[in-house]
Amino acid sequence: MDSRTHSPVRKIVIVGGGTAGWMTAAALSKVLQNRFVIQLVESDEIGTVGVGEATIPMIRLYNQILELDEDEFIRETQATFKLGIEFVNWGHLGERYIHGFGVIGQQLWTTDFYQYWLKMWLAGKVPDLEHFSINRMACRANKCMRAATDMPKSPLSEIVHAFHFDAGLFAKYLRKYSEKRGVIRTEGRIVNVPLRGDGQVEAVVLETGERVEGDLFIDCSGFRGLLIEQALHTGYEDWSQWLPVNRAVAVPCDHGGEFTPYTRATAHASGWQWRIPLQHRIGNGHVYCSDFISDDEAAATLLSHLDGQPRAEPRLLKFVTGKRRKVWNQNVVSMGLASGFLEPLESTSIHLIQTTIDKLITFFPDQGFAQNDIDEFNAQMDAEFVSIRDFIILHYKLTQRDDSAFWRRCRDMEVPESLTRRMALYKQHGRIFREGAELFTPVSWLQVMHGQGLKPESYHPLVDVYPEKDIQEFLDGIATVIRKCVEVMPTHADYIAQHCAAQKM
Ligand SMILES: Cc1cc2nc3c(=O)[nH]c(=O)nc-3n(C[C@H](O)[C@H](O)[C@H](O)COP(=O)(O)OP(=O)(O)OC[C@H]3O[C@@H](n4cnc5c(N)ncnc54)[C@H](O)[C@@H]3O)c2cc1C
């Protein structure tokens, strides 16, 4: 039964002006045009988390919907290109692999490319997987360019990029965009969230006494979940038994070392460290589990692994991995950190903001709140979170490190049944499936499972239908073409200098 409550939505109130708040404001002001009043409340005094600088390729879809000029966006946010993530010391100490965006190899005959590669690789007749990925080989050479769409037959047309950007500048850029499209910004600290008799949020009340009323509230207030949790007591699913990291210290530093077109995630004894190169600085952070290392030790580890001089004092952030029991509850949709946090290993939080915006638009409650819509929205968001959660757990579970209590705990932990099943399927015959509309494709699962040493016992039997000589020629041909393509690509630094260099800061 479709039960509707409340009258049609006329006014949308966004609480919070971090990445989530301004991404929502910009997208809704663009897509909904001027059909609704949109007001955003934020507090400069409280500020934002100020991290969250690596993205995945779907961000380009968001930018396209907003009709942003990509070069302008890069200049305004001091952005660089990202072709993948390098994982250092995850399988064993001293090992490294890249999870690259885009395809690997080429479709051949009847089964997946990687099955042919797997047969030959198990026999020691072809090089590692990365030689069949233009993104990964470009990362290795610090080369970068956008896809050459005018060369459809070349691997250069298959390059897939995302960005690293300065989160503060991104929010500023989107604020300008949103205000131009009529979004009203109100500065002030919210001190009270009164509810109506039916349990819906009626208004937010600022320290000054100002009341901001609305029909639909979007909670982008960060970890505190001002509306979704503090006012509506929605509840939180704690996933720390699988994702045990619960703190991060973050610090920007000067440039030094390589100007990489990829994020680096280096595993330390009790967590891992990110390195995100921007045009004006490098973003760094050490994500760790406080059961295994003190905050001071974590900060010291971070500072001893920087490429350049730190530009600030390290900043401590605390979190619990997991998600809100309902992302949408009553007339409140939570977005960003207010809806949950899975830790930043695969740069999925900004993507989850984008997904939540997309689903909110799909189920937009213009005629009032229909419980069927809300339930479906919540079910779809649950599926998104769970599939990303499993993919991130995979990185921890597949470690073979024995040198610290943290990594032994990760290696020995029980993982969700959904993940156990996937690992077993791969281990037996190298089989990988995409479940529903999940974010990470089989190519992503393959790169991480292979990169961290999970070795299939065999490959798909259909591969044996083809003569080994033909497979060898096919694979050698792809690796050669990719190598030649990478040779002619510009370096990451040159490509930015030619197309989208930002002002020096
Ligand atoms: C350590 C770490 C690393 C991360 N790295 C990545 C990454 O590489 N890639 C990625 O995609 N994501 C990453 N994320 C996630 C990313 O930072 C967030 O998804 C993103 O910044 C969104 O934050 P937010 O807008 O939800 O919250 P916040 O930035 O915390 O913003 C909250 C807003 O609410 C306002 N507010 C709060 N309380 C009140 C009040 N009482 N009155 C008025 N206003 C109020 C604040 O002023 C602020 O404007 C990372 C997160 C962490 C913690």
C-alpha cells in the first residue's frame, strides 16, 4: 500500500556545507531548476572534515550533469588526474600492485579476457596482469592523458580517469555554482531540531534564534548526523568487526618525489597511509586502528613518510565504519558522512554522495513522502554500501602479512558470507561475477584478488578450445601495443601544464 504523508515538497533545506552539502545543492539546483526553494545552512565555526580528495571515474558523470568545463574544474580545485590506486605492502611487505581504472585486455572469443591470461600466466608464459592495462602501465611510467576518443581502435581510447582535488576548493567552487542558480546560503550554528507531531523534522533553529523551516531536509552535517541521528535516532550499523580502522591523522605537505597520476595507499603496521598529489601540495593521512597504535605514534609514522615539508599540524579524525540503519528516515535524507563511512581506501565516499543524490532525484518526493519509495531507496542504498564494504574488506582479508597484530587480526577475521563466496569462486576456477548494479566490476575484483596473492587453482575450461599458440600471439600483441602507446603519452606533469595548470598557491 502506498501511504503518503505530508503535503507536496516546496522547500528543501540542506544542513551542512562540506563536500556533501555543496554537491547536493549544486546538483539539485541544476536538475530541479527553480521549481523548489533550496536553502543551505552551514557553520564556519564548526567547519568541515576537510579531507576527501581522491575520486573514482563516476565523478565525471556528476561534472557532466552540472555541465562543468573539465579544465576549469581542474584549475579551480588544484586537481590532478587519477588513473588508479597503488597498494604498497598489502599482500606482503615489499609488494606493490595497482588497481587501475578501465578495462584489461580485449574481449576474445567466448569467455572473459582474463581467463586466457590466467591460463598462460599460471603456466608462466605471459607477464603480470598490469601489462594488459593501459591505465596501469601509464601509472608505472607517470604518464597521463585523457582518452583519445578519435582513435577508437587504440588502447589510448580506453584510458579512464578520475581526479584528485582539494576538497575545500571543490566546495567553494560548487558554492559559487549553486548560489548562481538560486541556492540561499545561511551561516550559523544549528542548536535545535524541533519535530512535528508526526515525527517529521519541522525546522532547524540557529543559535541566533532564526528558524529555517522546510519540507524535505537533507542532512549533510557530517559524522554527527544532526538530523538523521541526533533528532530522529535512526541508529547505526557498526561494521568495525570487518573494517577495524577507526581514526586518521591527516596532513598536507610540499611536493617532492614523483608527480604520480594515482593515489598511493601504503600499509603500515597498524593501518595504512594515503598519498594524494594535487597541483599545489600533497594530501597525506594515516588511517589506523586505535587498539593497535596510539595517536602520537600514528602521527609520528605519518610525518616520517612524507615527500616534503608538512604544511600544518597533523589533524586527528575519529570515526566508526558502518552506515545509518536508514539513509532516508521520515522527511530527512542523510548524505555524505551523516549517512555512514566505510573508510577511504577505495575513494568511495564522494561517489556514495553522488549515488545518494542520484537516487534522491529518482525517488524525489515532490508529491509528499511515499513509504514505498522511501523503502526502495533505502534498500538500494543498503545494496550500494554492502557491495562496497565487501570490496574494501577484501583488501584486509587477503593480506598475508604476519609482522603485526593488526594484520594478523585482519588476515584471520571472519568475513561476511557474501565475500567468502566470492573468494571461493575465484580461488577454484577464477570465476568473478558482478552482482546487480554494484559499483566495482569484475576487473576491479580481479586486480585486487590477484594483486594480493589469491591464486586460482584453474581457469575456465572454454579457454582450452583455442590453440595455445593463438592465445600467446593475442596476448603478446596486446602487451606490445599498450607498451608502445604508453611510450608516446605525455608525463602527468606535462599534460597538466599543457591543458589545465592552476594558479600557483
Ligand atoms: C580520513 C578521511 C579520508 C577521506 N578520504 C576520502 C577520499 O579520498 N575520497 C572520498 O571520496 N572521500 C573521502 N573521505 C570522505 C569525505 O571526506 C566525505 O565524504 C566528504 O568530505 C563529505 O563530508 P560531509 O560533507 O559529509 O561532512 P563535513 O565535511 O563534516 O561537513 C559537515 C558540514 O555540516 C556543518 N554542520 C555540522 N554541524 C552543524 C551545526 N550544528 N550547525 C550548522 N552546521 C553544521 C559543518 O559546518 C559542515 O559544513 C574521507 C573521510 C575521512 C574521514
